[in-house]
Amino acid sequence: MESASGDEPHSSPGASLFDQLFRHAPFPQVLVDPEQGTVLRASPAACDLLQGPGEDLEGVPLADLFPEPEDDLAEFLDRLTREWSASLRARIPPARVLELRGTALETGEGTRVHIALQDVSAETELTAARGFRESLVEHFPDAVFLKDRQGVYETFNAEFLRRLGRDHDEVLGVRDREVVPPELVEHCTATDRKVLTEERPYVTERWLQRDSGEWTLLQILKLPYRDTDGHLHGVIGVCRDVTELHHTERRLRTSEHQLREILEASPEGLWMGDFESLETVEVNGALCEMLGRSREELLGTRPDEWIEPADRPAFWEEATRRREAQTRRYEISLLTQAGDRVPVVANVSTSYDPEGAPRYSVAFVTDITHLKETERSLQRVADILEAFPGPVMLCSTDFKVLYQNRFARETLGDYQPGTTPVSALAGDHTAHEILQRQAVPTAREDGSWTGEVSLLDRTGRERPFLMTVLAHPESDGQVERLSAVGVDIAGEKEAEAREKHYLEQLNRVSRLISMGELVSVLSHQLNQPLTALSNYATAGTQLLAQKSAMPSQIQELLEGMGSEAQKASGILTHIRSFLKGQAPDLRPLEVNPLIRELVPFICTGHSGKVPPIELDLDEDLPPVKADGIQLQEAVFNLARNGIESCRERNPESPGPLILRTRRTEEGAEIRVIDHGTGLPDGLDLEALEPFFTTKEKGLGLGLWIVKSIVQSHGGRLDAWNHPDRPGATFRIALPAAA
């Protein structure tokens, strides 16, 4: 340091010592000219602290090194030397907090200020941090405490005191047994020991009962605490009331369990995938069953791996929209493990995390296989209805047309749905009454009605239909819809009329052909009552010739004559009805008496030997609804055919003809069993036509007439050859009378 006169430096031992002090002292120091406010000298340590070589700092204004003093440097230096120290923040970056210690020196050059500098930035930050931590702990919502290794409480926050219900002085410097509830003392000591021994954090939960009787769940976190030298000092503890959290978690677990059970029990398939990658993270049992794959096989896969290839473009098109629309619904087909297609409807939505970011894509998958099959079935039914060769109409409860099939539209007219009542299509007043008063009420009551109705076609001509009206009740049982299905029977009516006329003519021809045989039957039947009348008349004449005749004897003869005359009259009436071919007069009749009455007719009028007639009659027969004359005619024709067959096989000793009756589930049956030549090959009674015969001189009318009579009685005619002996059996099955 130069002298004030500018002579050679370090001229005195003191100055030399001062120079050595600046040059070699380990602590930062500067010498300042208070009048100029500039740095005269700076030690190497000061240059390092203030980031600059010594020669660069000499002459630098003090205000360039420190943010203070800016107003009055002289006052600052005076205060510094009087108070001996001050704390300032240096301007040279990085900004540092410096502790200044100033001393005023009187030299030959004038007053100088010697300033020793100490960097206290770390201590300042540490103090600030400690204050921040203490403030944070004090206002922490959980209870916080610090104990030394002997279990003595050193510090704690207000929440800890509140939970204990103690004052600061009651807790500071004491152990657990003096402040903690007795039931927790042993637990606290054991957990402290465990933390100090294992030197790792430890968490426990304990239920405590408050003075109010309410139970509280405390979660206690303890962790080892080390001092600044790294030595294990004690235990830091944090106590938290997790009662509500426990109840919430329990409710969440219960809800999650219930939700999982519901989803597992649901017939709807559930798929959950990562929103970004679409990799599967969860599925339910219904989807696994739908795909024929296990949960493990599906986790981590993407849906396009088990979607039908043809539907994958549509899937990816929908997947790209998952950021635009929250919920989407579309149809695709899945592939099972076996390669089968499963059509489904997917309802897809997005699940978001608490921050509102998309997290999962969730899809509920519905198997619509049965729905598709139902749609196809309905379409097939619709196609059938459209192709049905008769009117099909769906009607409202007031019987207005809602739907017509093609036949109805083309034949009856294409009407506006819901405007035209079916009754308006009726051909006459009678048909209108049938529809309104019979068809609809009966269908509502019994479910259906069937009958003949005449409807008007487009030309205004009446056409007969066999109509069936069906009621369609809803789930509550109320009938909201009716349907009417008709069959055009105009052609059948004409054919039926022609057939009826034809049958009447054939019956008349058959009876005329059989008249010769009937004359012989008539002669045989009337011979008995006429002979009896003759005998009665002869006896009466002889009795009257005797004067001793008694009135009672004459009365007896007259009554006998009257009885035989009535018998002859009944025989004539029977034969007359048979010949006239009247329409069947169906009434409840007993079968067996009719068979017995017919036997004499069967046995007479034959040339040659007649086979014996055997009766095998079931006496437990129900009455049948029949016309006695026509039924006897049918059995008569079968019996005469059987006799001829027996005689053809063995003219000299024909086998017996058996007439058998039996009870059946539907009513009764009559069997005509012969021992003749049997039925010819290819005989089909269902397809039997008039004039079909296997006899050289036969007309082919008898069997066809029998079939017609049986069908008019609602019965059935069957025939078959005996498998184990000669001959055939004809069977007439008749329903029982209601």
C-alpha cells in the first residue's frame, strides 16, 4: 500500500505487516476509502468471494459490489464502524448474503475503513428453511411430533396437542406414559423401538374410542430422524384420522364388489380398454362366454384381434371418433374361438380420470344373434303372407284394416291403413252381421273364429271366403290387434255343388242297379208279416164260424193282425228312404242294433252258398252321431262285397263273414272281416274315384259310395289284407256323439 506522499511502498514494518495480512489472510477483506467510496485493496479471498481478480476490484465503487448503501455511503460506513457489523446482499451474481464487519483505521493518507466479509448465504437459507418447515409443521392438518431416542417429546405441532387435549408444557420433555392413553403406551413404545432398530418407516392403524363413545381409526406413520451429522437422533411421527377414509374405502369396496357382481351376472358383455392403445384391461364373464375365450386370453389384446375381418375397418372408423363423441352405438360381428360369427351391438363410451383426461374406453356388448334370427323369421313370415293365395289382413280393435297382403290388395282393393273397416268389404248384410256380431266377439272371447264370409272384390262381385279371425292379446291381456286370414272357396263351392249333384246321381244309379236285389230282400222281409196276417185272418174266419167264439179271442186275433201290419209298414218306409237317397239325418244312435237289423238283408238274395255271418259286438259302445239308413247302406255294401269275395275264393264252402264293433278313443268302429281273395295291389282308398272296380261286371260305385257316406259322417274308411290268413278287413271309424 502506497504512502500518502507517494514514496516507495511498504516503508514501515506496520505497512509490511498489513500487506502480508491482505495477501495471505484466509478470510475475505477489503480496504475502502470512505471519502471516495471506492475499494483500495482486496484480499485474494475477497476476490474469490466477489468473483474478480484483485486488480480488477481496486478502484471499484463499493456501490457496484453491494445493493446497499445506495443513498449515503458515508453514513453507511459510519454506522458499520460504530455498530461493527451489518448484513448485506451482494449485487454480483449469484446474489449472496454477506455479513460485514467494519473497522475505521487512521492512516497517514487519512481515514480508511477495513471491512471483513463472511458469506452467510447458506446459514440464511437454512434459517429460512427451518422457519418455513416449522411454520408448515405447525399448520399441518395432521398431528406431528418428534421424540429423541429415549422417547422424550422434543417438538410437536398444535394439532398433536389438540388431539391429546394437552398444553405445550404438559407434553414437552415427557414420555408416552404421561400423555398417551394407557391402551396405546405399549404400542407406541414397541413401534418406536422397531423404527429405531430397523431404521425404516413403519405405518400402523389403531381404533380408539373417544370420550363421546365414538370410535376413531388413527393411522400412525413413524420414521427415523437423523441430525445434520447423519446420526440417528430419534423418531418423527405423523398421526392422521382416517375414520372417514376407512368408511369411504369400505363403501367403495362394497360398491365395487356389488358392481363387479352385477357386471358378472349381467347377460351383457363388458369390455374395458386403455383409451390410447385400446388394449383390453378388463372383461366380464358374459363377454368371455360370448367369445369362447378366457379372461386371461383376452387381457392385453385389442378388439380387432377378435372382430370379424370384414368389420374391422368399421371398428377403426368408430375408434377414431372416440375423442369426438362420448357415446357411440354400432353393429359389428365378433369371432369366437371356434371361428363362429356373433353379431352384436356395441355401446361405447369414454371413462375419464379426476383431472378430466380420457382414461378408458368402455363398451357394453349385446349379443343380437336371436334378434337377427327373429328378424329373418319375421321376414320369412312376411314373405309367406305376401305370397299367400288368399286375403291376410291385420286389423285394429275396431276392425279397421292396418295391413293387407298382396292378394288382398290386388283382389279386394288397396285401402289406406287404419281407415277402412273390414265390415265395409262384406258382400251382404248377413256377412256384415257375421263379422260384427260373431267373428269379433268370439275371437276376443275364445281367441279365434272361423266361418264363411262373402267379400266384395274390386269389380263389386261377391266372392266367398273361409275366414279365420284371430285375437292378439298384449302382455296385459288386452286385445289390441286382430288378424283375418281367408281362403277363396269360390272354386271349391262350385266343385262341391257339382260333386254333390254327381254323388246324388251316382247314388240313384247305384240304388237302381241294386233294385233287383232289394226286391228279393223286400219279398223276404214282407213274406213273414204277410203270412202271419193270412194265418190270423184264417183263424179269425174259423173262430167266427164257431158259435162259441169268445170276444177276447177275436180281440187277440185283431191285435196280432195290427202288429204285423205295422211291421210291414216300417219295412216299406225303410226301403223307401234307402231308395230315395236323402241327405243324412245325423242324430245319436246305437251301432249294435243297426248291425243286428241289417243281418237278414245281408243273408238274402244270393244265388249259391252264403258264408255264415258271425257277430262280435262290443256292448260298451258309446252312441255315435249318424244317419241309420245311410250307415246301414255302407255296412251292407261292404258285407255284400265280403260275401262275394268269400264265395269267389271257395264257392263250395266260403269262409265266415264277421261283423265286429269296438270302442275307440274317438268313438266307435265297425269292422267287416272276410275270408276271401283279399284286396287288389295298389288299392288306395284316399284316391278312390267313381267307377273304379276290379270285378269284370262291376260298376265301381259301391266302395266309392261307402267312402262318401263315411266321410259325410265325419269318419274314416280303412282297409287292409290279413298278413297271416286269407281275406281282408274294412274298418269304419266314427266319432262319438257329443
